[in-house]
Amino acid sequence: MRALLLIVPALVMAGSAFAGPDPTRDVLWAALKTCVLAKRYADRSFPCHAVDLGNAERPGTAILRAPGRSTHFVVMPTDTVSGVEAPVLRGPIGAAYWRAALAARHLVSDAARDGLAAEDVGLAVNSVGGRSQDQLHIHLACVHPGVTSALQHSADHVGGHWSLLPMRLMGSRFFALRVDAKSLPAFNPFAALGRLPGRPVGLRDVSLAMVPMPAATIPAGGVVPVGGAAPADHGRDVVLLAYRAPNAHAEKLLDTGCTAVR
């Protein structure tokens, strides 16, 4: 059993592994149950990094760290939730899970140790075909510097309604939606996906990411600072990015090793 649990993080973090029907897609759920039992009866979280059993006001969540990647974490519900396509996520519980992921961003910034703020950390959820496990897991890692640079050059195309970006991000065309920092605590990205332009064919083929909103102008010399976002008195706005494809995996927008800040 211990050997099985040790391979779970490797399976989970293969976010771009385009798995088909496979019994190993429930390995994460099996490990998650072990985390919950360990927390409930022994006040330990292994093999997870942390477990919150929740209460009447918030749902339970668990955090898992990738092996060999100190700056890559995933946040998961402790209840059964398959993934981005689950209808339950479009209600209040979806916003609650996202808040838990936002609150865990400091784990990445703390591990990076080079002036990275928690607000600089990106989040991503892969589609059914772009993930290896059928238990919702929200990836947390640094944002790929190329993504930050591209968004900085196209900031005028990002507003309060979904719009198709004029350029590709890591090879794919994304829709973008700006979310004000003041609205972020109550924001539900899964519900926002229901307003994504295009045919309403469900969310099985949709993947999403949330990254900091870059500054509207490019500094002299065209160099984008680490984090790439201008400070604001009320906090930092973010950009919700989403696209549709059979193997959509917005996790590719993240730099799981935080190589740009290390």
C-alpha cells in the first residue's frame, strides 16, 4: 500500500498525460481517502501535505505536493468530485474549493524563496482528456514567463467579458476574462465557464487557468519583471484563461519548477 501511495504524486502531476479509460484514473481518490483517514484518526496528513476536514461552513480539502517539485502543489476536495465538468462546481461549493486553492498559493511562493508573492502564483485545472486522474485537483505553480510576457503585450484585449486573445499561449488560443481583486474571494471560475463563448456542449473538453493580471504597459527595454504585474492598492487583478480541446490542459501555462525565479 505504501508503494502505491508513493507513486500517486507522479501520476497526478502528469497533467499533460492524455489518458483514456484506465483504472489508474482513480488512484488519486484512493490516496485521498487514506489522507482523510489518517487526519481523522491520527491527526496526520500522509501522503498529503495537509488536510482540512472542513466543517458546516466550508467543504473539506487536501493538498498534495509533487515529488521532486517543491513549487508544485495540487488542492483537492475530500468529497468525490470528478473534475471541471462536475455540475456541483458551478454552485457555491465551487467557489469554496477555489478559495481554498487561492489560500494555498503561499506554499509555492514560500518554496520559491526569491521575492515571489503568493499573488504571483498561477492555478490550473485540466480537462477530462488532459488529466490523468478523475478527482478534481487544482494545480498551483509559478506562471510560465512567456505567458506573462504575452499577456502584458495584449492587456488591452482582457476585460470584464470573455474575449478571444489575439495570440496563442503555449500553442493554444485562449479566451480571457479579467477578475477584479475585490471580487476574487467570492468568484467562482467554474460558473464563469458556463458563459464561455461557443456551443454549450458541456465542460468535459474545457481547461482553465488563473494568472496575475500583468501591467498594461511594457517597461523600458521590454523586460517584464518577475510576477509581471503592477501593484495596486486593493490587491491584484487576475486573468481567467480557458480553452476547449479534446486534450485541453491549461496546466501547460504554469512553470512547475519556478525556473524564472530560482
